[in-house]
Amino acid sequence: MGKKKEPDLSKMSQLLLSGATMLGESCPDCAVPLFKKNENIFCPNCERKAVYIKNKDEIKKIEQTISLGDATNQLRDVLIGKITLLTNQLASEDTPNEITNTLEIIEKILNIIQKIS
Ligand SMILES: [Zn+2]
């Protein structure tokens, strides 16, 4: 872990004079602005190269979509299994009430499957 210390302003101005540019982002460890020189991004305070994830939010979103996709796939498999079960049940039912109840449940499940497909 980077130790918190006062930003070295003379070092920072030297970096600017040497052609480095100060970035809008700051170091996650010490909150000092990050510098960029020769395509390297680094913290002048921690004297470490910064690992720079540009589209952090975008990556997060993609990860969420992937895990949600896994969950919905799993749900779909379970629901299809339930429909098979209910269809077998329906075959053995002979009162209108039972049949209606079972069909309502199947309808609900089909709606969910449609929504997540
Ligand atoms: Zn730093």
C-alpha cells in the first residue's frame, strides 16, 4: 500500500517542464494528479506506474450483463422444467378448476420465459 505523503510540488513542476502532462484523474492511493509521459501514466507521489482502466464503468456493466445472462439462462431452464412437470400434471387433471389453475400457472411461466428471452 502506498504511504500517504505530501505531494512533491517541485517534482511535479519538473515533470511538467520535462514534457509530462497532468491528467484529470488522480492516484487512487494518494489522490495526487496522475501524470502522463511517453504514453506512461504514473503517480509522481507514489512513484508508481498507474494501472489505468479507462472504461471502468463500461467494464462493470458488461460484467453485470454477463452474470445476469447466466442467471436468466438458469431461470429459463428451471421454468421449462416446470412447464414439463405442469404439462404432465395437466394430463391427469379432469376438473375444470384444476385445469384452469394449471393453465394459469403455465401461462405465467411462459410470460416470464418470453420476457427473459
Ligand atoms: Zn499516488
